[in-house]
Amino acid sequence: MSSKIVNAHTTAESVFTAANNKVERIRGIQVDHRGIAAVQLTLQDSFTTTATVAAAAAAVVENRKIWSVMPGANYTWMDDERSIKILGECLVDSDVIDADVEITILW
């Protein structure tokens, strides 16, 4: 199992990129919130569709999970069935910039 820690930021932070023609699945999310304000986090999947005869390739950003974490809270979400699929680049976005909010993504 791989993991990466990023901090809350209003610019989407890159966690990993799935290999071409491969689907990665999120196994868990952990948030250690030592900040002073509630934070809303968004797990995103950024990928490019394949061009076809009927349509050109297009960049797509899909929100895969959105959740809020209160100050002083530790949030853990483990997914044994790995229901969140990442087709391209896995990103974590936030509504605030806070170095005291550590987000760990496990895949």
C-alpha cells in the first residue's frame, strides 16, 4: 500500500498519478486537523478522455469525495472495498490554506 501526506491548500495538491490504462483505488483517508478553523476537503480525479470519431479529447476533473473536518479532530475513513476509483491524477483540494491540517491518502 502506498501513501502520501499533503497539507490543506486552496490550490489542489497532487497525491499521485495512475499509470496509463490503469485504475487506482483509494484505500483510505486520514486527516489530522490541528488548526483553528473547520476545513472542507475535496478528493479529485483529473484525467483526459480519449478522442473518438465523434468527440475530441477533453480534460475532466471529477470530485470523488467531499467532506468537512472540525478543528482538533482526527478523521479516518478506510475503504476495504476501495470504492473510489482514480483514472488520472489524484488531487486534494481545500477551502483554506492551513499547514496544521495534514491529509494522508492511502492507495
